[in-house]
Amino acid sequence: GFGFLQSKPPTAFAPVAVTRDELGSAWDGGKAHLTVVSEVRGERLGCPNAGKGMAFDFPTLISHAAKTRPLGAGTIVGSGTVANDAKDVGSSCLAEKRALEIIETGRPVTEFLRFGDTIRIEAFDTGGASVFGAIDQTVVPYEPSP
């Protein structure tokens, strides 16, 4: 009843969490209007605005999720892929970029991530300051703990 997965597999979070009041004018009461810059292998993938085109604001997402499960303090609710209608800002998701390539050209051009690839994702306020710090990681093979 809610999203593709009820909980996500291991996920990367930015190094800093902020409260909505720390977002200042970027927070409109339901959405965070921040530019999310994504880079793969050192090349810009996209820089969409997180608040533009967001179908459901956070109060709506939280209300819907709370109908079927308890949400305690510290629960993290994700809003999904950050995307905008404007083609010039690019994508923040490789799967989305590949789907758009298929629609436009009939086949995907962008490769999925491979071992050794780097991904960097960072949100910026209107003044260009990093809000949460950067997620900056290298894709490595999974090695289970002994």
C-alpha cells in the first residue's frame, strides 16, 4: 500500500540531518526546495529541485504511511526520486535517465553503476551552501560479515 518497498535495503544517508526550521525559506511547509546535484564517475547526472514536481508533500506522505504502520520518533520517510519536468536539469536517478533515453532514442545509453564507480549526491540551498553534506561513495562488492 505504500511505495515499491516497505523498507529499503542498505541505504546511504547524508552525513548531517537538519530540522525543517534550519531549511529556512527552502521549506514551504511541505516540501524542501533544494537543488540536488548528482554526479556519477565525476560527471554531472542532474541538478533538479527537490520541491518542484514533487507529487505529494511530506505531511501527505507521513499521513498516508501512518495509516498502516506506527511511525515513531526518528522514522525516516523518503519522498522518492528527485525529478523535474525540465530536461535541462537532468536526472537524479540512473534508472529514470535510462527510461527517458529509451523513450527518446529507443535504447538506453547511460550505463548502470559498476564496481569502482563513484556517486556523489549533495543538496544545496539558494545561496549555494551544502545543506546536509555530501553522500560520496564508491561502489564495492558486498562482502558478508564472517
